[in-house]
Amino acid sequence: MHLDWTALGQVTAVSLGVTVAVVVVFALGVLGLARLEGAREHPGGSSALGLGQAALCFLACAAVVAYGIYLIVPQFH
């Protein structure tokens, strides 16, 4: 049995990178929701910016999850 260590390392690196990226994007979405709540408590804040940031970040996370499901389920190919 031969193990391609280079391919295993590439898969590990990409998996780790995508995982960290999704967690960071999700955290930025939570930050956007916090900005939205802060703008509601203190008038004059940028509520539209926080809502837009949260929506884009959560949409990006949902797209990554949907793409992962697409790759896993063979009926979608």
C-alpha cells in the first residue's frame, strides 16, 4: 500500500484553511449583528452597515455549507 503524503498534506492544509475562513466569516457575521443591536440602543449608529455585514457573512457561510453538501451527495452530480 502506497500513501501519497503530498496529497494528504494538501487536503489537510485546504481543509484547515477553509475551516478557519468559515469560522472567521461567521464571527464577522455575529459582529455585524452586534453592531445592529448597538445601533438600536444608541441612535445615530450605522444599523444598515451591520445588517448588510451580517447578511453577507451568513450568506457566504450558507454557500460554503451548500457546496459541501453538493460535493458529498452523489445524486446532485
